[in-house]
Amino acid sequence: MAVPVEKPRVLPPSASRERFRSLRTENFTESVIREMTRLAIQCDAVNLAQGFPDFPAPGVLKQAAHQAIDAEFNQYSITWGAKPFRDAIAAKYKRWYGIELDPEREITVCCGSTEGMIASLLAVTNPGEEVIVFEPYYENYGPDTELCSAARRIVPLRPPDWSFDPDELKRAFNSRTKAIIVTSPNNPTGKIFSREEFALIARLCHEFDALCITDEIYEHILYDGVEHIPILAIPGMRERGILVNSMSKTYSVTGWRVGWVLAAPDLTDSIRKVHDFLTVGAAHPLQMAGVTALALPESYYQGLAAEYQKRRDHILGVLEETGFRCFLPKGAYYVMADISGFGFDNDTDFALHLLERAGVAAVPGSSFFSNPADGRQLIRFCFCKKYETLELARQRLKRLA
Ligand code: GLN
């Protein structure tokens, strides 16, 4: 089966259109993750590429969203978030981690963590400053830093456990460093940064007067008894941490686009300004449903993690039996796998082969690296899917034999 290619619309000769393309957009391409979803739909493939569940969202949240619409929460909320939702966020962090937040001055509700991250970067960086990123990294951080005209400084995470060399991290910090981005639990590797690793990051942030922006969207998707450590709980990071999170993954509502950013009041001031002019605000009724979500009992979160752990173990079995060498994720819902057993020169060719031959979509590893060659023998599968979907993937992967 050949991958159908959509015909591009015919435009006038490119030279005359050149002046309409901003320099800002020149250095990045479309998202490979989202492109793989489009291809998966076109090819009727099992989509193990983009990380979103294919099972229903919790009924109680859907009801809460209906009720919020019926109760006329249908106009703008306050730009930085409906008060009941900000209060619910503050209560959550107090309950889970003992972190006290002022909902009036330290919380900004935004359109998913995607907006939270870029609003934070736009709020704190100036052109030419540096942002440190651990690699492999979630592909958004590339365009995010590009749109800020900030330079990325890469620190590699090395398999099998995705650890980093502390000296390499120290060398990445310098007088131009404005921030470091840490995603824990990590996308795409499933690494959980340890308390010691965070302590070193915190020490370097102090030494170089830098901030640590964390993407904690997989906070509740943890395996094998590991614990989540929010950046604001690291000693000394209450003033230097910017915590980005969202409802998407914890409550299986990736299409709701409701996230939040927690930061000290002065940082929050700047983040709110960017957020206000970027998007005005997140969907009001869905924020109100978020109040119900954040008050769910602990059993919900235990169930979520336990369920995903079973799916992780299931997909690891499937992939290993197919010939992939997998790196065990400790959190989040992705598996990075080594494809060298299949004899392909690069990951993109392999991902297309997987799509055409087996009807399974995954994300080429190179999309998580600044130098594509570093990811050419890697591929990422997501497993936030129904068992039937994972089973269908297993059947189809047999076609690779
Ligand atoms: N975080 C998801 C992934 O890595 C997708 C996010 C998105 O496409 N907005 O697959």
C-alpha cells in the first residue's frame, strides 16, 4: 500500500512569495508527531504515534463539562483562569506536595501545556539568550525556542537509562543561560529525573542566575513505584521554577486544551501578559469541569498509573517479539525502541515502511534530536491506547517478519 500524498495547492512562483515568510518560521518544519497522525488516518493505520488516548474520557468529567455549559459558563473567564479552577489547582498542590500557592498571583491557566511552555519562554527570554534542553526532547521545544530567537544548548541523555553526564550539564551553563527545560516524566524516553539530578540542576540555576522550566504533564503516569518531584518542591526553586502542567494526559482529555503554569508572582506577571495577548484564555466550561477533575480521589490516580503500567508491559512484549530493542520507560506513555535489528539506514524510511507494510504509525526518533542523525536508529511508540488497539498493532507488526 502506497502512502497517499495530498496534492499541494498551486501557488505563484515561490520567489514572489518569499517576502511573506518570516525569518522566525524559517528554521523549523511542521510537527512530525502530528504529521504521523495525519498519515495514520490517510492509511487507516493503527496510530501509535501521537500521544493521545483512543478510549473515552472519564464520564464524570464529561458530565461536569455538560453541566458547566448548561450553567452558562460560556463567556470568557478571567484571562489567567477561572477563580474556582485556580483555587482547585492550589488545593491540588497543597494536598499532593504541601506546596502553598497564591491563586491570585502564582497561577496562570492557559490553553494546554503547549501554550504554557511557549508563553513562559516568551515571557522570560530575550533574543540571543540560551535555553538548555536535554536531548532527546519533545519536538515543540525546538520551535518554542526558535520563536523566542533563543539558542538551544543541548545536553544528551544516554540510553539505556537516559542519564546525563553532570560535567556536560555544568559546561552547558554560562552567562547567556536564561533557563533550562526539564520534562519529567520525560517524553520521549520515560526517564524520571531523580532528586539528586534536580538538586544539581537547582545548584547550577542558582550559580548562573537561571530558571528551570519543567513540563510535568505526565506527573501521574509513573511506574514501578517511582515518585514525582515537582520543581517547586526542590529546595531553593520556589523563585526559580516555572512549572507547566495540564489536564490532557492525567484525565485523558488532550483535546480540551486546559493547562496551567505555576511560578513566583513576578514571573507570573510576565507570563500572564504573554498569555493574555496570545489566547485570552482557556475554554471556560472546561476549566469548570477541571474543578471536578482535580478533586478526584486518590484511587483515580492509582488506577491510571496501574492501568498504564499494564499497557506498558504489554507493548514491551509485543515490540520485543517483533525485533525491537526497547528502553524501559519509568513514566509517561511512550517507548523508545532501537530499530537497528531491521537493517534500515534511517528512522524515517523505517517509519514509512512500518506504515506501508504493517499499517502501524510511530514517530521517527530523529524528530526528538537537533541533529537528525542521532535519532536515526530510534523510533517512538505510544501505548495510551485500548487493548484492542494494542492487540491489532501486535497482529499487524507480524507483517514485518
Ligand atoms: N505530547 C504528545 C506526543 O508527544 C502530542 C502532543 C501534541 O501533538 N500536541 O505525542
